[in-house]
Amino acid sequence: MEYLENRELSWLKFNKRVLEEATDPETPLLERLSFSAIYQSNLDEFFMVRVGSITDKAKEKKEKKDKFSGMTPSQQLDAVFTAVRRMQPSVEEALRKTMGELAAYGFEHVSYDKATKEEQAFLEMYFKRELKPFVSGVVVNDALPFPFLKNKEIYAVVQLAAKKGVSIGIIPANTSRSERLIHLSPDGKRFILEEEVILRFAHQLFKNYKVIDRALIRVTRSADIMASGRGPEFRRRMEELVDKRQRLAPVRLEISDVFSRDALDYLCRKLKLKNVRVFTSRIPLDLSYLYTLQEYDENAALHYVPRSPRKPAALSDSRPVFQQVKSRDILLSYPFESINLSFIRLLQESANDPKVTSIKITLYRLARNSKVIDALCTAAEQGKEVLVMIELRARFDEENNIEWSKQLQEAGVKVIYGPKEYKAHSKLLLITRKAQGGGYDYVTQIGTGNYNEKTATLYTDLMLLTADRDIAADAEAVFTALLNGSFVENTKKLLVSPLALRPQVLAMMDEQIELAGNGGNGYIAAKINSLNDPAVIAKLIEASQAGVKVELIVRGLCCLIPGVQGFTENITVRSIVGRFLEHSRIFIFGKDGKDQKIYIGSADYMSRNTIRRVEVAAPVEDEKLRKRIRDMFRIMLRDNVKARIMLSSGEYVRERRSREKPLNSQEYFYEEAYKRLEDKSSKQKQLRVNREKTVKRTSAKKTAAKPAEKAPVKRGRKKKSE
């Protein structure tokens, strides 16, 4: 259908938008390197997860067609491989162009052949002293076993002369004893990569053989594996699964150069890969070193304007956060505001507050040195009831979360793992505190992003803090269900998947459809990461056909194509890709006014979120906060710097008219955070000045009101002379 697109191909278009930032003249040169590295990292994960999954389907469900494109799994794989191959020249050109422009600042990735004679002599000595003692080559042929090649590790492979068949040598091209960047200048800007040196001198490891061809390779293995369970033994099974995943089947082979066809065919046969899964790259196979290069030059012209999260203007330093939330709802916006001075502060204060009786929280991804974990352990050690639902199945964070769960349990925290077959992806916190005069007060936090101090400086997210008792009751029901391995079916205010989110969202969309049908102005808007839920897509199409205006901001994959007459002509789709990762989720139903409904939460409009995970979204009911979200959404709709518009062809284009003033929504929100804090400081300063003036005036009035003192009256008998 012309208004629907395959999920995988849509995601590849998103990654193309990431790559565009690596060539954007408005992106500083060293920052462009990051986007090249991000593009590659994204693609690695895509192959590990999505290509791994579709590969399994191609074996087990060969004829099952994709509901949006009608393609079988094999057809989807062919389309994916073709799209990736077509992008490769752009990937290579982006890096070459950036490095070429950085040459003016002294940066140069040197190949061995273009190194000076002195440098070549240095590199040969470096190989002999620093690398050769710690690497070893393995000869492989039909008479010798093929070694296990680790996921995403780089290997040097050489074809060895052989009388019969094919023999190859394989060398691990990364050592833990040395840096991957080998510096050829004092400032480190001229460099060669470790694997390139190992490849150049690989023949020294195979002295009894003649090397007739050589290249670097990198294998990507599937990561599509999942465990279910919820009891104490679940953690042990997850540890086994993490180990097992390292040995899953390869799904891609990358190679650095044209290599002997016989040797390449031999490698593919041993890895059980078809040649269609071989991808040639004329740039390094692992671009993670590009982040390191950014540290070698502090020239402001090469970097983004420095930004740091601001202290939230909505919070006072003089009162505990819990008390402030009791007075009014608070909305926090990251990375523009500081998570350390808001959410972490709330946790730390609550951990040490003797009146706080319990803290309950869901954890998905955490920072390396997590202050969240520290605060929860402190709370438990001080005798509070602390319940933590930690998701051990958070992909690629399983090992971290397994270790965090152990640390929490050692501190006395009650740790649970959620429903057996469903991930818990919600961002939910409930704090219970003894109230003055008896009873309890509650603060509930619902967010769109993880409790991660690092990503809170890199991702855009929203967080609501509220003392609403109905929301607290719903949150308590969520934690009870997680504890029991069941699901929330009915709520007062929160939307909770898998049972009580999608039906409510569809019902609110129906209200807008009915409104439009009665001649009103129906309106639906959403800011999400991805859109592929068939039920939601069908309802959005129905809304468009009914005349409802639909405005979507979708960062990543979007299986709905807008602007198609008769189906989606009333729908617009934008994607913002820029300095910070757009991660917040906002749902809006209805135009401005008292009947408008606004929610923020952890769920995207994807089936995995709406019906196969535990997700939570909360209504924003305070009018000041609702206005703030509406204003944020409008600013993002006006972004003409980092936003792309999806056309009815499914392609994305930037839209900036020549006379329009540039508007970068992310920079706008940072400036706004700075301004809010400055305005607050100015108001506080003015209040202090006014108080001082009032005190002076009051003091002056009191002084003026006092009666003049009379001279003391002399008492006693008068002298005769008087």
C-alpha cells in the first residue's frame, strides 16, 4: 500500500539522516566525526537485532509477509542489503571529506605506504616490540579447525600459498596492551591504526608461508535471543543467555579491501554466510576511535558551543523537593535542565528523610557510576522499604543490570524482575512519606527517559513530578502487578500497557474523529521515537480520512507515509536529528482548551511498547505545564535547521525557506533554560532589594513616629541663689 512502508527500510532512512549530520556544513568538523561513528554503531546494532531476527524468520516462517510492505523475510533481507550497499559510498565519502577538511588543523590518518621512511621504520619496530609478542596467527585449512571469531572484533586475514585447496592465516588485530591509535606526531593528530600495522607486518607471523593476499575483516553476530522468567533463578538464566549470545550465528562479514575470491568464499563457507552478506568498506571497520580524535584539539571552531544542564528554575534550593511537589506539579526537561539537581536530589533527600517510609522504582538503563543505585542502597540501609523492578532483559545492558541487581540485594533492597514474558520499560517512581497529623503523602514521578545521569545530558526527555493521589494509587497498582507478575487492567489516570494504554489512546483518537465528524476541529499530535503499531496507524488513517489534523514528530522509523490522497492527506510527519538524541514522548489529543488531553510517558507507538511491554504514560493536568508542552511542540514543528519533512514519496527533505530565520529547536530550548534561570535569579534579586527597601522604610517610619525625648526634670529643694 502506497501509504505504508516496511519497518526496516524506514529505519535505514533514519540512519541516513544521522549520516547527513556528518556532512552538514553547520555541524563543526570534529562533531561530524561523531555522527559517522554513530551511523556505524547504529548499523551494527541493526544487523545484530533486526537482521538477526529476520534471518531467523526466513528459516522458520519463510512465507509470512510483512504487514506493511507485503515482503517475505527473504525479500526484506534482500532489500536491506541493497539499501545498505547503496549507502556505503556516502559513508566513506563523509569520513574522507571530514578528515580532508581537518587536515588544515593538523589531522591526518596516515596509511603505511604514505608514511615517511622514518615513520615506516618506527612502525616496524613498534610492531616487533609492542604488538608481535602479544598477537598470534592461526593457520586454517580443511585439515585444521576454524577459530571462533568474536562479535565486532577486527581480524587480519591473509591468504597463504598452498599446494592444494585454500589456506588462510587469521590474527586478532586488537591487543589490550596498547592503544588502537598509534601516534606519529607529538600532538597525536597524525596517526595510524593498530590493525593496519598488524596487517602490514602479518607475514612476520607466518614465516614458513608465502602471503599472497591480505585484508581486515569484522564479523557481526546475531543478538536476537530472549529469556523469560521472573523468579530468583531468572538472573542465573540471564547470565547464561549473555554468554550464549556471544556465540550466536554471524549475520554479516565486513572486509576492508578486495580480497582473493577463493579465500573469501572459503571464509564465507566456514562462517556459514552467503556472499550477499559480505560488505566491503574502504574506511576503518570500526569507527569508535573517532570520538578520541575530538580530544586532540580544543579549537572552539571545531566543536559545538559548550552547553551544560541548568539548575531547574521550577525548584527552590531552600525547601526539599518532596515538599515543593506537594505544592504543585513540576515538569523537568532534559538535557536542558540538570537531572542531578532535580531527580537525583529528590532521591537523595528521600533516602535520608526519616519520614519517608518507602521508595519504589523501575530501572531499565543506568549510568556506569549510578547515583540512583547509591541513593536506593542508602535508603535500604536506613531501614526504608525499597522495591526495585530492574529489567535484566534491557538489550546490551543485561550484564550491567545483573551486577546492579546483586549490589541492590546486598544492601537490603527487594529486587524483582517483572512479568515473565514482557519487558518492563516504564520510568516510574513512587515515594511514600508520613504526613504531618497522620496518614501519608505521595510523590510520583513518570518520565520518558532512563534514570541515567550520562544520557540525561545527551537525550531530550521529559519528567513529571506530582503529588496527585489518584496517580499515586495507579502507580501503586503498577508496582503490585509487577510484584505479582500480572498486569494493570484499569486505572484512574495513568495509561499502562499492555492492557490499559492502547485502548485508551485509540479511544481518545476516536473522540477527535467524532468531533471532526460533527463539524469540529479534530486534532491529534504526537512526538515519539518510532511508529509501527498497526492499530494506531489504522486509527490515524481513519482520523485523516475524517478530516482530523494529525501532526507527528517521529525521530526514527515511521511506517506511515503522510500526504497520500484519500488516506493520509491530513497527516504530516517530521523527524528531528541533531546534536541531542530526541527521546521524549508526548501524546496530544484535541486543540488548545480545557478538553485537550496531554500525556508524557515511556511508550512509542510501536506494538512492542503498546501490547508487549509494561509502559506508563501520565496526564499533564497543570495548565502552566500543559502550556509549556504545547509551546515546546510548536517550536519543534517550526524547527527548520535539524528537522526533515517526510514527503508522500516516503523520502525526507529539509525545509528552510530562504527568508525564514533559522530555528534549531534544541538550541532554542537550551537558551530558554538559561533564560528561565536568569529570570528567576533576577526576580529573586529584585525581591531581596524590595525587602530591604521595605525594612528600611518600616524602620524609618517607626523612628519618625517616636515622640521627642524631654529633658529630665530636676527634683529636690531649690538653692537660695535661685
